[in-house]
Amino acid sequence: MTSEIRQCQNCKKEFMVYAEDFAFYEKMQVPPPTFCPDCRLERRMTFRNERILYWKTCDAPGHNETILSLFSPDNPQRIYDQAFWWGDSWDPMVYGRNYNFSRNFFEQLRDLWQEVPDVALMNQRGVRSEYCSITEGNKDCYLVIGGDFNENSLYSAFIFNCKECMDCYWISKSEFNYETVDCISSSRLLWSRYCEGCYDSAFLFNCRNCHHCFGCTNLNNKSYCIFNKEYSKDEYEEKVKELMPRGYRSLSKMKERFRSESLKYPRRFAKVIRSVNSSGDDLEGAKNCRRSFSVFGGAEDSSYLWLIYSEVKDCFDCDHSGLNTERVVDSSTVYPGSGIYYSRFVRSCRDTLYSYNCHDSSNLFGCVGLRNKQYCILNKQYEKEEYEKLIPQIRKHMDDMPYMDKGGRKYGYGEFFPSEISPFSYNETVAAELHPLSHDEAMKLGYKWRESSEKQYTVTLRSDDLPDTIAEVKDSILNEVISCAHGGKCNDQCATAFKVTPAELGFYRKFNLPLPHLCSNCRHYERLSQRNPLKLWKGKCQCGGSASVNGVYRNTASHVHGAEHCPNEFETTYSPDRSEIVYCEECYQKEVA
């Protein structure tokens, strides 16, 4: 097999189907994709609303209460509250129907999906954490998205086993963190990224086992350092008193100063730790994994992964999944699964195709909301022999009668669900985070769009009028409706206004932090902007021998290539037009050891 260049039927750009990709598709007995990797991920994300929550009436029998939901009030999808949906008082099999060979498969699946009640909010086993989404086991948390087993944490996404953290993204085993991104096992850490084992520090980038440091980059096992210069304990404490921003305006200036200072040091071309023959970024324990991102806990023989936790194998185009998942094609949120094809949100399932929100089941095709079932098609039960006879016929029918969406894209067997059948509008979903679009752009591409409903509140305080320091803030702030500084004029799912909660105010006071001027959604997008895109570019090490090629950074150690330009090349998430100094692994390790 050889690699082959193809044209994406969505964005029309060329993309490569590699020889190892063809080998995988042949092994899984599926056709190669017609969408490029970026568009495949974006398509899956049009089915994932994480952050936009609404009040909607529960449709369960005998219920009419208003509940928190991922579905808007004008969304026709029927929803049940969590307790009822997971209970035994209803049976999704009653919605089963015969497969109709005179209709397209995706039309039939869409009709079934709209009829089977969905769970209003994925928030399992939470304690006093009603406002969390796609989470499990949180206690006393508020607006934690996609994070599990946390306590007393707020406004964060993908945090795990954390305590009293706020405004964080992708951190674990940490406590008392604020505005940290991609950090592990850290405590009392503020405004930092890519740190591990750090505490009592602020404005750190890529530091490990450091404490009492401020504004530092690429340090290991250091203490009492300010902008990478070491001080005595007394000197450090005196200087930090002057530098630590206590007001909103001084914080903005310090963020810009730290960003400028950190650019003077080399960046690792990619964070690839304990990994073999793998490409991408933010990888830990990967083996034979290509073009993958944010994988920790192990992955093997897989490609096009994103946000993966704990041992996956033979998975292509898989996201938000883990726990020993294997043999997955173009699917999302599999915990765990085996033999999962073109499906979303399946747990403890195997040999499942084109299904959604199914659990502890096997041998499903085109099913919605099933639990503890097997050999089902469109929620109808079959005998094993009849099921196995029908599946090849349905696969052939999907190719003979493909679904055509409004944009002229064709969907046969081997394509994930068309975005048109998603219950969510584009601007409600994670797709809008990966690829922000305006209303007109989304309409042109055939996506649904939901206009913001009229706000039922009156702003009582402009963000520009907030007190500069937390010391000036009175308890009455809890009664104010504060305008977001973006005013809804951004592509960040802006809420236009926000309130300060008692737990939030307590956190700001505890760490002497100024009040934010942005709503929680816009703050979330600011954190996302710190992370590199889920794309790879060809790059060359920018170590010029004794210094970086641009002359900004002078090496502190001798490198194997001596005074010559480092010859190493790589794939990196830093595009060629960016200003960071990017070193290969060997040169980088020389400078941070």
C-alpha cells in the first residue's frame, strides 16, 4: 500500500491518506475517509455541546418541572431528567422500527433520534454540583465541564482529581490553582502553563518541581527565582510583593510582560513523553501513534486522537475516550469500548455501529439510548442469525442510497453522522471552539445556527466600573449583574453578562485576586487560545549553534552539533509564521536540564 492524496469533500482541501491508514481501514473492513482529519474532528464536534446550558421542561411521564439541560427550550428533542432517564420506568425499545430499504439510513436514524428521549444533562454521581456538564463524581463544584472527581472547583474544563481550583483547563491532581492550563500535581499555582510538581508560584511556563518562583520559563528543581534569576528567600519575598499584581490593570500588564519574557526562551517542538514512534503534541505513553493530541495514560497503534485517557489501542479518529478502548473508527466519547464504528457516547459497549448514548450493550446498529441490549437495529431486537444477515445488506444499502446534505456532501457507509442531524446548532458546540464561524459562514456551509434568545436580566454594573482590587469589593457584588467586557461581540459563546457567586468571591479574597471582566465562556476561550492548534507543520530546529537562529536566546550548554546549525527536523504544532523559538528534543533538553 502507498500513501495517496485526496480532496476533502467538505473543505475541498487536499489531504493525505497514509499507507498505514489504508492498512488500518482494511483491517477494520471500512472504506477510507472522504473528509480530511480536521473536518472529521469538526464533524464529530458538531454533536457535542458542553458549555451552553438552558432551562427546559422535563418530558418524563408525570413530570413538568424545569430542569437544567444541554438542549434549548425551542429544541424539539424530548429530554428526561437524569434519575428518570437512568431508571427502569421507561423502555427505549418501544421506539424500535423495521429497517426501511426504500429510505436512506441517516434519515431513519434521524427520525429515531428525535423520538427517543435524551438525558437532559450528563452529570453522574455529583454532590451539590448540579451545574456541571459531562462529568462524574464531583462534589461542591460549579460549571466544571468534562472533569471528574473534583471538589470545590469552579469554571474549569477537563480537570481531574482537583480541589479548590478555578478557571483551569486540562489539569489533574492539583489544588488551589487559578488560570492554569496543562498542569499536573501543582498547588497554589497562578497564571501558569505546562507545569508539574510546582507550588506557591505564579506566571510559570514549562517548569517542573519548582516552588516560590515568579515569571519563569523552562526551570527544573528551582526555588526563589524571578524571571529566571535566582534570589535569596528574603530578596525574593520582597521583590514578589512589588511584582504580584493585585489589581486588574496591573494584572493585564504583567500578563503581557510574562508573555514577552517567555518568548525569549526556546520551546519544545512538541511535548512527547515516554513515547515511541509517535507524532503530535501533549502525548504521554504513546506507541505508534500519529497526528494525535492530548493523550495521557497510554495509547498504541492509533492515529488522529484527541483528549484520550488511559490505554487505547487500534483507534483512528477517536476523541474524549479511554479506559482500555480498542478498535474504534471515527467515534467520540467511548468509555470503554471495543469494535466501535461511527458512534458517539457509548460506554462499556462492543461491536457497535452508528449508535448514540448506548451502554453495556453489544452488536448494535443505528441504535439510540439502549442499555444492556444486543443484536438490535434501529432499537428493534433481532435474533443473532437474522442480525448478522441484515448488517451486510444495510451497509450495501447505505452506499446504494447515500444521504446527501444541503451542501452536496455525500454520506454512505464509512461516514460519521451528517452534521445536519445533530440536535445542536453549530454555535452551541465544541466545533465552534475548534473552528469559529460567523452566522453567514455557518449558513453557507449548511450548518444550523441558534440566535441568542433575549436576555431576561438587566445589567446593573459595567465591567469597566468594577473595583480594581479585591480589597475594594464589598459583599454587595453578589447582587450585581455585571456586563462582560466583550459585550457579545466575539465568537466566544459570550454570555454578555455574569454574576459573582459566593464561592467565587471567597476564592478571589483568599488569594487576593482581582475580579474578572469577562464572563466564564469568554475566559474559557482565552485559556483555549494558550494551547497550540490541533495541527502539525513541518519544522526545523531553530538552534543555530551557540544561540537561537534569531539571536534572542543564547545557549547555556554545548550541543552535539557544535557551532553548526542543528540539522534536526520534525512535525510541530508551531506554525512557521509564529514568533516562538522552537528547538528539537535534543537541543531543548540541553537547555532545561
